[in-house]
Amino acid sequence: MLKTLHTLLLLCLVGAGNALYKQWIPDNNYENKTNWDKGAVPCGNDRVQFSAQRKVSVFVETTHAVREMRMPVDGEFILNSGAGFYVVAGQEPGCGAGVTTKFKNSESLQWFNPALWQAAATLDDMQRENFLFSVHEESVPCQYDDVVFKARSSFRVDTSSSQPSISVKSVSVLGKTFDSGSEFTQYLSSRSGRLQFHGSSAVTVGNSGCVDPSGCDCGNSVNHQQICASVTCPSLSCKKPLLPVGHCCDVCGAIVTIHYAPGFNLQNYRQRIRHLFLVLPQYKSIQLGMSKVFKSQRLVGIIPFGSSAEIQVVILDEEKGTQAEALAKDIVRDANSHGSNLGITEAEFQTSTGSSSDQSGSSAGMVVGVVFGVLIMITLIVVLVVLIRKGVVQMPSMPSLPSLSSFRNNDTGDLGGPLDHGFDNPMFDKPVMLPAVPSLYGTETNNSISLTPTGVHFVNPVYDENETDFNV
């Protein structure tokens, strides 16, 4: 029994350690001056307007005086204890002459905009504003994350995406945490739920969270294009910009790649890097994001043949990557020294300055890849030859070529007329072709060639019309 309880507690700690909290930044609070077009919260001399056709859910924390208020057709005020509105008789001191101020539209705020979320490892870190940097895909809530909407606030978020649903571990709204699918579905169907969540994709809760100590895949790669559509990439001045897995833009900095063994724990290693390096004065401007990613493997750098899991550490700074490079070297040096205790088998880095942890190793790896590819090609050729000789594979028959006799016997050209034989040679053509030259082929009584006691005699009809004999 104790062993079972210990196992359950371990799983809970592992799941909690690898799950992140993602907090929605915007709100529809009446007291937030950024929600008003005049940049200030209305006072007793002001006229307040909410768009009549807009759906809105507004949280009101305290009491406010107004001169006039125009309400939306479909909306709500969520009043904190003691909050409300009242009309001032006459002029409110210190409010000015009074203006007409409008509540801004929040209809276009999208779930998959990474700039609208903050990430923290714990709720305590979130309260202290110890936020984590993440690549764009992981800035948006992942499938094992806890989503937090501020306790004393309301909001309106568009959840539209190419997928029918958005799965997360839990959702907290107005201080209440929903981790049961049925309970959260009931809330979404309420008036507040319909005003706060809208869009084509339904948010679902109840995922068990990440139970792998080495971390889990975020699951937002399917929404990569939609996430990047709301990102504007800055111009860079570094020598060799890098593109981390899951990020929308090239960056100046460094990327550390960690290959791990079964004993590796991502949360423990994240805390180690934080307490060992990020507290140092020279690294105060550093942004560091760490997560498990899957990189595609390619044969000879071209042919894909699967993917492998590894830990990606993205390091950014404000100095064109110089401080990021220094931190990357420190992390790799620490991994090489204590990797056996941390569950790390190998660590390497690359930087936007052009340097890397093992430049010669990459060249050797390319040579090995080329040799490996050549060996595979030779093996395939040998197997094919053996199969052909055994009759398992048959070579296709070649088309038969026309014989020379067919050309010789064909006296008709391609255009349908007789073939041109050129000029007649009376010495070598057939007898029938030169009937006008007598005794040329010995068809008459006077033979053109004869044997005598003195030798062989022949007649040349071309040069000797008098049939002069020539002795040989």
C-alpha cells in the first residue's frame, strides 16, 4: 500500500514539475486604462459608451461615478464585492470638463497569439512575475499546461484554429480551476462562458499532464502557421542567425542541444541552469528557453528517415549573441563535467557568431554520412544482381532493332519515291545495268580474260577500245 502511494506521489510530482502555467495577459477590466480609447478610466463628468453590437464581459472591481453610460445589447458586468456605478449630482471635482470615452474592442484577441501569454514554472513564480522565455509554439498553452485567466478579471478570446478543439490540462477562470471536461463544458455554455470564449475551436480540459521526467512534446506544431501569422520578426545584425525548432523568427544568440539518457529530468535541469548561471551578473540580460523537441533525421543530409527527441536550450541576449555564446559554452562545459550524474550523454552548441562546439565533428559526420550512403547504394546493386541471376527479378526485354537486310531490300524512301542509288559504275555494277558495253562480263564469245602459255591476258574496255592485251 505504501509503495503504491509512493508511486502515485512520484507521478504527481513529475507531472507537476513538467507542466507550465500559461497566463492570459489582456483583460476586460473597467479599471484598466488601456481598455479605453482616451487612455484613462472614466470619471464622474464623463460619458461612457460600449459598442451596441459588440459582445463583452467586463469585470468591475470598485465603485465608479459616471454622467451617462450606453450599454451593449449583449454584454455583462461582473461586479466585485462592493462594486457598482452611481451618477454624480453636478460636477465631480478633479474630473475636468468631461469627455465621451469608449471601451475598446477585444473581439480580435486570438488564443494563438504568443505575445498575449506569459509562462511560469509555478503559481508562486507567476505571482512574483518570474516568467519564462519560450519559443513561439510553446508560448501558447501546450496540451499539458495549466491555463490561467487572472482571478479578478474578465476577458474575451478568439479560439479559432484549423483544429476542432484545443486540449489543455486545466483552465482557471475568476479564481475557479476547471480540470473536469463535463464541468468546464457546462461553464462554456453559460452566459459568461459564451461571452469570454468564442471561435471555431472548443477548449477542452482534462489532460493528465506530462508524466515523462524528460519532458513532453508541446503539440502546437500543427498550429505553427497560425501562431507565426501574428508574429512580426525583427531585423537582425548578427553574422549567422539561428532558427530554433518551434520558433517563427531567426534569432541572434545560441542554441544548446542536449542528448539525454533515461535518468534525465527536465525540470531539475531547468532549475540547475537557473540557479547555477542565470543568477550571475553577466547573464542578467539573458533570455533562456528549454524544452524537448523532435528533430527530423536525414540520411546524407537529404533523405528523411525519422525523428529523434532532444533537449533544446535557446539563449538570447541584447548584445548580438556574445553573452549567449559565453553562457552556451558554460552549459556545455558543465554538461560534459557532470553529465553522468544528470543523465546527459552529449551536449553541443551553435551560435549566431558562427562558432560551434565541434565544427570538425560536423565535417566528420558529413563524411560518415556520405560513406554510409555509398555503402547502401552498393548493397542495393549487389542484391539486385543476385535477384536477377536467381530469376526472382527479370530485366525488361529490349525492343528488337530492324535488320540491315530490311534496309537493303527496301527500295522505297520515306517519302514514297524510289531510292536514289547515285551514279552507275560500269566496273562493279551488275551486267543488266550496262547492256550497252559489250563483252564486259564475258558474256560473248570473245572472253575478256584468258589463260595462255605466256601468261594471263585480260581486256580493259574503258581504256583500250582496241582490246589491247596486257601481260601479267
